Amino acid sequence: MSELTITAIRLGLLVLLWAFIFSIVGVLRGDIYGSRVVTRSRDGRSTRTEAPKRPPRAVRKGPTHLAVVDGSMRGITVPLAESGVLIGRNPECTLVLSDDFASGRHARVYRDGDGWFVDDLGSTNGTFVGNQRVGEHLPLTEGAHIRIGRTVLEVRK
Amino acid sequence: MSTVSTVTPRTRRGTELVLLIFAIAIVLVAYANVGIAIKNRLPADIVPMGVGFTVLVLAFHLVLRWRAPYADPVLLPIATLLNGLGLVMIHRLDLANGDTLGQGAAVRQLMWSALSIVVAAVLLIVIKDHRRLRRYTFTFALGGLVLLLLPLLPFIGRSVLGSRIWIGIGGFSFQPSEISKILVVIFFASYLVQTRDALSLVGRRILGFPLPRARDMGPIMIAWLASLAVLVFESDLGTSLLFFGIFVAMLYVATERRSWIAIGLILFLAGSYIAYLLFAHFQERVTLWINPFHPGMSDQIALGLMGMANGGLFGTGLGQGHPELTYFANSDFIIPSFGEELGLVGLTAIILLYVLLVERGLRAGLAARDGFGKLLATGLGFSIALQVFVVIGGVTRVIPLTGLTTPFMSAGGSSLLANWVIIALLLRVSDQARQPTIEQSGPTLGTDDTQVVKTR
């Protein structure tokens, strides 16, 4: 075949190679436009806490926070919201525990009248305040320790 | 650590199919070009070759649709194109050496390509989740070390041109360090996920430079000694550099501490200098690096350089240059062969294909949700990058020439097999990374059984 054909094929090959590269780059544009970056917290788990609403003045006299003082999530605090705090391993809980010894819906801390109370929600391993096993409607004082599985929560002001 | 994900997860398998057909078309054009330039007619077997190649790659594509629907869409087309171009160049060099298709290196390479693609597809089917590889952390470490040192054994080890990196059983020879590389990357990824906190947080500062504890230095010292053993006993600088480089890079990625890079570079330079003083073989390489036209020594680098100079900007065209004049033109020196026949423009395109391949590997690492997947994909991507750098750097006199294979292109079955396995693993990690999250978390989180406290 003629010199011209060979030249055409040879240059055509280079053009095709570059066309291939540009089509790949076109596919990859999606990486730059339309991605999102999620920065995870230090333990690699995104802990969602409700936006801390300012509790009404009357409530702020009593305890306002639950702090995790022992267990793998030590250091996390959860505000005691008017609607109560549901604790367990289920993602729907207010405080999601990463504790194999906690139940899905383990316990509930809620407000009744002037004080705060804790209910055990039929958990497998029980909820303890001090040495006492929690049944229903156990009053909480400031500084009380609630033990759930390997996690210990403290009621704080 | 942060995770980058695409907002709307799409499988993009259709895009992959289009790119794949494009890649095959380019390979066939290149094949036709060789036939027309050398024999002045279209190669007679272009149809069966094209159909065979297409069927093989499309089968892999279907496996992806079946087993890894969210896998990265550009990895397979790039690998196919590089492999195909390598095949065409090896075939073209066979023709120049007077071999027909039946007796040359190309047909062996073609069989190895087919085998490698099948192995990669089987791997994708068998490994449904890359995290399962973590169960065999230390098995992989042992396997990697054994494979690395296998060529030193008396009966099966083979010494080829001063480097003892081959094993031969019967008439069949294999380069085990290629497979060993993958096993070692899996081991490093798994090991570093466990220990990175100790490596990155504990330690003291010396002269304002954070140094890890002596006991945490243990593994890096072992890796250094192993790579030095390869350098000393197998006389293979390339493999040694590759292993050590992968380890240092993965340590850096895992711990985010620059001190590892400094320590690694100092150790490597010290090791190289000692090797330079001890081995004549190595001194010759350095002399040829500084002065490739040194009289009385190998003119391989010089021939490669002159070949690339002959190619110029646009190349002589496939089948019209004389790359066969260089020794090992179809394996170690396949890059100068391409440089001569496709020119700077074509060679840049090939290097860019490697860049995109590596970018996709690192990107899979960036998007992976688990630490092991991140490190695995980063390590594999970096290993390709380092290998390409060492090879192309060697033939273009950036660093002393070392015998490493060009991924996907060089003639050689073990290298091809290893690279397709890397592609399979990267596809698996990227599939996990790009899957929509809802399927993974949501209902499964927190629904497993609560552990019961035994009171007795």
C-alpha cells in the first residue's frame, strides 16, 4: 500500500490514542464535580448528636448532661433534652453505643415533673445505678452513675 | 481520615463497555498498521485475533456486571489497551527478528494474557469482599517472603544474566517476585491497619524530628533486611527498590508521618551505597547511568536512547523503525521501542495511561470506607507507579537501569499475571467504595445479637 496510507494510519493511531485519553478524562470529570467529602471523627464513626437546644430555664436547675465516663465512647456528652434520651445500639437512639454488651434499645432517661428518671427497656444485661438494678422510674440525682454493658454514664449539671 | 464519594452512585458499566470497544479498536488499528508497514497488506489473522481478544475482554466485562457492578469503569479499558499495545509491539519485534506468529514471543504473551484475564475474573468471583483477605494476614506475609526468596533455592532457582530472580520447573520459568509483591502489599495493608496508631503516636523527638519507638521500628528493619537480602543474593536492584519503596509509602500513608520517608530514604541510600562498594555488577550500572557511551561496556542504554532520538516527535510509525536493534527490546526496553515507533507524542500518551491507572488506584483508596481497603488500593496503585518510574527512569537515564518489567507491556507471563491480579483487586476495592451506602449500613447496624454477660 502507498506511503500515504501508512502515514495516515500511523498518525491516526496517535490521534486515537489521545482521543482515548481524553474520553477517559471526560469520564473522570465526575470525580471533581459532584463529589462530597465526609470527614469522620477520630474513632472513624460519625456520632450524630442532636443540635443542642437551649433547655428552658426551669429545667436548667437540675442536671443537664449525660457524660460517658467509662467504656469505648468515653468523653462523649449528650444533652438531656426535654424529649428524653434513648440509649442503645440502634442507630435511631439519641446516644448510639458501640458496646457489644448493650441492647438495641437499652434504657431511657426522661424528665418527669422536677426530676430526671431512668427506665430499663427490657435489656439483656440490665441497667444499673450504683449497685441497684434499674426497673422502671428510678430517680436520678446529680453525679449518679448509670452502667450499661461496659459503658458508664454520669449525670452532670 | 476522610472519605470522598460521588453523590449519585451510578454503575457506569455502559461507559466501561464503550471505552473497552474503543481500546480494542485502537489495538486492532495498531495491529493492522504493523501488518501494512512490514508486509504491505492487512494481517491475515486480524479477524480471528480481534474476535478472540474481544470475546475474552467482554467476558471479563460481563463478570464485572455480575460480580462488581459498581467497580471503576476505566481500569479495565486502560489495562486492555496497554496489554494490547504490548502484544502488538512484541509481535512487531518478532516479525523484525524473522519469527512468524506461531514461533515468536507474541503467541506466548497472548496465551499468558488470556490466562491472566481468566485468573483476574476468577479472583473477582471468588473474593466477594476484599476484607476477607485480612483473615490471612500472616499467611500472606510468609507466602510473600517465601516467594521472594524462592529463586535462592539450589535446584529450582535460575540465574539469568547475573540476576537470580527466576525459578524454573521443567521448561517452564516464572518470576515469583511479581506475585510476592502483591502478597506483601496485602500483608502491609493488613498489618499497618492494626499497628498504625502505635507507629504514629508513640515516640520521641530527636533534634525536632519525631522518631518512633525501637520496638515499632522492628517491622521496617525486617523489610529493609529482606529487600537488602534480595539486593545482595539475587543481585536485583529493581525488585529491592520496589519492595522497600512500597513499604515506606504505605507506612507514610498509614501513619501520616514524614519521618518514615526520611528514615526509609536514608536506609535505602545507605544500602545502595554499600552495595555499590561491594558489587562490580552494580558499579557497572552506575557507570552506564552516568556515561551510557562508556567504551567497552554494554551499549544497551545507548541503543535505546538513539532509538528514541530516531523516533523524534511523532515516531517512525509502527513497523518502520528499528527497535529490534536494542537487546531485550520486547521486555525491559519496550518503552524505548514505543518511543521510537510512536514518538514522544505516543510515548506521552502511554505514560498518561499509566498515570490514569495509578490515579484510579489511589482514587479507589481515597473512596474506600475501611482502613484496610484504603491501604490496599493505595499500596497497589503506588506499586504500579513506582514500577513504571523505575523502568522508564532506567531507560531514560533518570536513575541507574534496573531490571523491572513494564506493567502490562513487557513480554513475560509472571508480570502480566501479577498486573491483572492487581487490576482485579483494585476493581474489587473500588466496587466496595462506590456502592451506595444505604445497602451497607442502615438495617444491619446494631441489629446483631447483644452479648450476654455470664455471671457464673
